[in-house]
Amino acid sequence: MSKDLSSSKNRRKLKKSSFALPEQGKYPIPDIEHARNALARVAQNGSEAEKKKVRAAVEKKYPSLKKDD
């Protein structure tokens, strides 16, 4: 997919399930590239709760991105 999701028009086309925080429409994860970007952005700007939610959503959708603890 690798669409430019900076435009609200393109973001509106996504299903709610394509966001790590669907209730807020934040951190789109429609493909693995955007999922990696979501993890990076939430690490910079997100609260601890958001970080946990985004990490869980990304790992559920893309198990290959699971963090080895």
C-alpha cells in the first residue's frame, strides 16, 4: 500500500482496524512500513498507555515485529 497518509482524505479511506488507536484515528498501520513508523512516532510523542496500545496492535497485526524482551 505505502500510501501517503499525511492527507486527511487518504486517512478517511482507511478502515478503523487500520489504526493502532482506532477510537482516535491515530497511528495508521495499514502495512508493515506504516506499522514501523507508528512505533517510532508513539515512542517520540505518545504517553505510556499509548505506547502499550500501539505496540500491542502492531504485534497483533504484524507478529514479525514482536519485540524480543
